[in-house]
Amino acid sequence: MTRPLGRRAGGRAGSQARAGARSETPVRTARYRNLTNSLLRQPAFPDDRVQAIHDTALRVLQDLGIKVLNGEARALFKKAGALVDDETLMVRIGRDLVERSLETAPSAFVMEGGEPERAVQLGGDNVAFVCVGGPPFVTDIDRGKRPGTLADTRNIVRLSQHFDVIHLQSPNVEPQDVDLKVRHLHATECQITLSDKPPFIFSRGAPQVRDCFEMMRIVRGLSEDEFQAKPWCYTVINTNSPRQLDVPMCQGIMDFARAGQVSVITPFTLAGAMAPITISGALTLQHAEALAGIALAQIARTGAPVVYGSFTSNVDMKSGAPAFGTPEFVKGAFGAGQLARHIGLPWRGSAATASNAPDEQAVYEFLISAWGSLLGGVNMMVHAAGWLEGGLTASMEKYILDIEMLQIFAEIFQPLEAGAEEIGYEALAEVEPGGHFFAAAHTMSRYQDAFYTPLVADWRNFETWQRDGAKTATQRANDIWKKTLAEFQPPPLAPGRGEALQAFIERRTREGGAPPES
């Protein structure tokens, strides 16, 4: 009988044949490349309250408006029928304009990879995991916390390429040793030469975006028309809560929409700080800001792919610091998922922690956040591996610990078979009362790959573990990321494309690159 994807655990990404056998080489697998979340969705609100939040968000946009700092964006809004005051920079967006935008935004789409098997589906029940994105620092237990470098960026891209439970590349670490005028060139070059997964592109002004789009076309071998016909890359747009879209973020929405590429429009609404202190109020603000960005994308190009993003949590009211893995974060994720489904768009959520070390707090906050997003129906879970210190630091060890948890989630998604062979009457008949199933035919035919084999967890007894060095999970994770990087091989590039890419980077560097716009 054919078994469903994920029920046989042999050859898991980065796993060993036996728990504790840490000397074996991690094995690649395609089993985690396309995941469907089979879990029931957990609502935060009755349907009428979801509608009330949606209606209030529309009222906010129509009566209160949103401040739009980008002149071209204001002009587009005005042409589409919004009320624009160029002196105050306020834009009031009518309900009809928002509703037209929601009708044209695709409910699901495919982001193309360098190879067909790397394509990522977003929307519906599909779920994609993305590692940490954007911290200026990196840490590991050997060297401690330090500014991120281009070498660190490359290493995290390599890890993201290796583990198939990571589906999209990300900005991971900001390379502080690379000037901002050319950082976009090198960060993009890392992603598209060391990986064939869909990459993240910075939206820090039109010149940088044009450079990165050209790099994508070179490496993927695409004409302008071919590039614009399908989504090949994505960016993340963060609004300036409360109720403001700045210049580069508006420009990014317009640039990506016009090119047919993906904007993940994500308000960062911290309850009690940049948003009302109630989670319902914070979600209302989040919804209004996201709708404004979605409307701008659809005005710029009808049918442009967008993702409804959320990053609603609370703050520590004693210090003002963001808090993650809290009950409020989970409830906010449930509510955000409902709102995304209400308007029929793919939803981006997160898995985060405020811990300063890859310790117990980091693990339980990650798991609480991740469960909130997954039960909320997330389609794109960002910061799913390596996030630390509220997003200021990427941890190499936590990256590996998180991969273990993501692979376990991927296994949980797989449905249980309950055919005659699985129910196992013959096995029950074979074993006498008081016996055991270790040597039963049913066991012997399945034991090598019946269960998930862990990447990090050590299931050996205390004495064996102690004789082998008594390493903690964090120490074992340290060994795994180093070994993975030592054995990494990048995917091949088509002949001539690598040279063409390097020639483009060298030319743009000589020309002075492109400083970020503000």
C-alpha cells in the first residue's frame, strides 16, 4: 500500500539514520518542499465581530484616512477616486475602492523558483516557512554576538537552501561590512547564486529594486516580459503604524506590483505602543493599514500578487519592549488569520521570541508563536528559524533548533492512514497476550522508517549520552550547522549566467550603486 507523504521518516532533511548517531552526513529530501496545513483553524472572534473589525477598518480609511508620504502614490490614489490632501499628505480611501482592490487581488498564486520543483504555492491551505529576516547582529556559542557580515549572510542562505522545510529565502542578516549603496547587490547575489529558492528583494527605493530585478532576470534567464508574467521574488512592506505609509514603502509596493512581483504588506502593530492596547483595536489598525497597501498595489497594477501581513503583539508595559510568544500574540494571530480569510488573501504570520539566548525561553516562545500562526491558518510564516532578541539578532544554533520544530510541524500536517495494514489486525493476532511487538512482522517491515528521526534531539539513555560528551541541544545544534556548511554545495547555474551577473554587479558598483531612498 502506498504511504502518504511524510509517514515514512527515512532520509529526513538533516536527520541521521539513528538518534544520537551524530557523525553521519545530513541527507537532503524533497518530502518537505510542498506543505499543506491539515489542522483545523482556530477562530478568535465570531463571524459578526470579524465583519465589525473589517467595517471599522474601512471606516478608518474613509473618515480618518492614512498619511501617504510618497507623492506618486498619492497621485495614484487620487486618480483611483480617493480623497487626497497634498498639504497634509492625508489620503481618505473609500470603501468601494478597497472592495474593488480585494476583488482583483489573487487569492492564491505560485512563486517560481530557479527550478520547477522549487516553486512555492501561497494561499489556501498551503504553508511556507521563511527564516529570520533583517537583524543587524548574528550570534553563535563560539564567538558570541557581533555585527552581521556578508559571510554570515551567505552562511544563512546556505542553511536555508539545505533544509527543505525552509521554502523561501529571506534578508536574514544585514551585512554591516557592506556599504548601503551596494548592499542590495551583494545580498541578492548571495540568494540567487547559493540557492534556487525564491528570493527576498529589498524595497529601499526604485533604483535598488531595478538593480535586483535585473539580477533576477540574468540568473533565471528571463526576458522582461517573462519576468513580469509570473512572480519570481518578494519583498516585505512594513507600514509606519499608526496610519502612515512612508516614501520607500509606497515605492516598493508600486515597483513590485508593476513588475508582477509579490508584496507582503505587514503592519507592525504593537498593542499599547503603536496601536490600541486591546488586541481587537490593534487588529483593526493592522487591517486598515494592510488594506491601504493592498489597494495601492492593485491601483498600480490590477491583479498584482499581494500577501496580507500581520505582526500584531503586545509590549512589556514596564519597559515598552516588544513581547512575543505571549497569549496576546497567539490571539492576535488567530484574529489575523480570520481577517485574511475574510478578504480572501494569503496570510503572512510569524514565529518570534524576545529571548536573548537560544535557551528554554527561546524555544517555548517560538513554539507558542508558531502554534498561534499555524492554528490561525498562516500561509507564509516568516522568522521561522533563527530569530532571537526580538529580531535584533540571528542565532546559528537557534536556526537549527527551529528547523527541528518546523520538521515536526511538517510531520504533524501529514494525515494518519487507517487502512487495514495500518489498523493491523494481523499484528494484533500475531502477538500473544503479555508479549511484545518488537519482533512482529508488522514491526520488522516498518521499523527503520516508521517514525520521525530527529535532527537535534538525543533519545539515548543518560549513561550513553554522558559518555558521548553530555552535549546539550544547543551544543548539538552548533555541531550540525557547522557540518552542514562544511558539506554545502550550491545548485548549478546555467553556463554564462554567473559571469553575466558578476559583470553587472561590477558595473553597478563602479557607477556608485544606489543609495536607499527615504
